[in-house]
Amino acid sequence: MFKDKVEAKDFEKMDPEYQDLVRKVLTIQSDCEIGGPHLYVESMLPTAPTRLDQLIVARTATEEIDHFRKFARIAGDIGLDVSFLLSMPNQKRYVETFRGAIQTWEDFAVFGCLIDRIGRYQLEEFIGCSYRPIEPLLADIIQEELGHIDYGETQTRELAARGGESKEKVQQAINRWYIKALDMFGHSDSRNSERYVYWGLKRRSNKQAREAYIKEVNPLIESMGLRVPDPLQGRHYL
Amino acid sequence: MSEFKRGEELDTYLLQVVQALHLTVNHGITRLNDAKEADRALEDCDHILAVILAGQVSDWLS
């Protein structure tokens, strides 16, 4: 198990596997940050229920762009150009969750509640990470993700509490995003997952992180009077 | 160590955009009682975000 801390200036002295994993994790994290705004700005900015909601959509996108900027900066410091992600079509995103589009307010709310929460999990994996340039970014980014999660959770709860058609639409959104959320953790027996942990880049395996997520969100979904979807139906990565 | 040559320029550009967006959103939120002002803030956000999400980095940095 690797316990050292690596500065950017020492990156090229590291084992090639370590370098590959850092490049990969910075690319995927950058993709996830900019992937969100690409999913919802065009559709939700003009159609959110109130002007305040519209402005919150804009603020959420702004914060995600800033998160992208921060990860792109430390990627650039090791010669990794991730700027192509800014214009990459949604269908080509690294993570399947970001390959579609958000078309309804219920989807936007549930996306905040379930998918931004995954963002928090991903970021928390980096706390104490062996690649030192990541650590200083985390506190502010996690704080902003908590704001997105809280807003999404509040909206989801309110839409569910209205009952009838509104509740049914929220349930459908939960059915869509819950499965995507579980898949975002990757294969339970992923070799990369084990190597990330070995090199001190992440704290937990994919399986451990997914189990913690399920333990957190299942009671939350039930507390809103909604059903937890079958966790195996439609999954791509078990 | 090889750095991405335009990384710093891109960082500076995006930071300015983020600051402009935050100012615009905050302006809109504090003017919610004035529909015209709030709508103008939204239009500005829409315009800035469209430029960023188009992602034409070479145009921004030229």
C-alpha cells in the first residue's frame, strides 16, 4: 500500500501505473463536473418553475464549471489537456449518466438529490489522497456539492409530497436515476478500483462506496413516500 | 515536467467567466421583485453559459 504524498513536480518520477491512474481520475472527474451543465442548462434554464429556480439552475451550472476549471488546472500542470471535454457531445461522455439530457423538473430535482450525491462520494474518496494537488480543492467543491444535493433533495421531497401525478413523475425520475447512480460506482471487481486504493488515490473500493451510498439513499427515498427501485434491474456494472 | 501550455490562460478565462456568472446570478436573486431586472440577469446567464458550453476554447484564447 502506497503511503507517500506526491507533488506535481514529482509526478513524472512516479511509477507509470500511478501516472496513468492520476491522468484517468483527473479526466473522469473533469468530465463529470462539466457533464452536468451539458445535461440541464439548455432545457432547465428557460423552464424551471420560478425565476428563483431558474437562477439556481444558473448558479449550479456556474459552480460545476468552476469545479471543472479547478480540476482542469491541476491536470494542465502535469501536461494533461482536458479542455476537449468542454465541447464533447453528451453521447461521448466517459460516464454513461451524462450521455442523455434532462428534460423535466422532476429529473433535475432527482439528479441533484441522487447524482450530485455521487459527486460528493467521488470527491470524498480523494480526502487524504496520495496526489497532493487534489486535496486543497476538496473543501470548497464538496461544500458546493452539498448545496446542490440539499436543493435537489428539497425539491424532490416537495414534488413527492404533492401526491398524484407529481409524485408519480418523481417516482419515474427516481427509477431512472437510481440505477444510473449505482452504475456510476463501476464494477465491484474492477481491477482499477483495487489499484486506486493500492496507490492511495481513493479510500474505498467501488463495492464499498456503492454499499455506503445505498445505505444512505434508500431510507431517504422511503422517507419521501417513494419506492426504492430494484437495484439490479437495468444495471450495466455490477 | 511538461505543462499544458494554454492551461493557465484557460484557467484565467474560466475564472473570469465564473465570477461574471456569480455576479449576474446574485444580481438577479436580489432583484427578484423586479421581473424586468431578474429576466435581464437570466438572459445574461443564458448567453454566458451558452458560450461556455459550446466549448470553443481556441476562440476564447485567441
